Amino acid sequence: MTETLKIAARNVNVFYGEKQAITDVSVDIATENVTAFIGPSGCGKSTFLRTLNRMNDTIPSCRVTATIELDG
């Protein structure tokens, strides 16, 4: 059985002004699976999720560079 991708994120970089919060994160998230982001405080988990949800678009100093595909 071939796994179908729901989200494909490539080379995600997030900046708040001059501060780079995420550097070159790439991840595939398959459909019908549970995906968890686990790590220490301040490692970028919430920033990455805000990027997928486009919540960072509301922060004037935030800049995102990436290729993110939903359902291909």
C-alpha cells in the first residue's frame, strides 16, 4: 500500500526580524496517520505549526521561505 501525503514541507525557514527561528526543516505528513512534534522548549515546534496554519502571516516582522504542499 502506498502512503498518501497530506502535507509535504520542504526547506522551511522562519525569521522574526533578523532572528532565524527555524532552519531548513523538511517533513512529510501522511494522511490517516497521527504525527507528533516532540522536542525541548524553544526548539521551534509551535513556530512550525503556526507556519503550516499560516498564523505567522499576521506577524509583521515574520518572514517564511519554504515550499509547502497540501494534498499535492
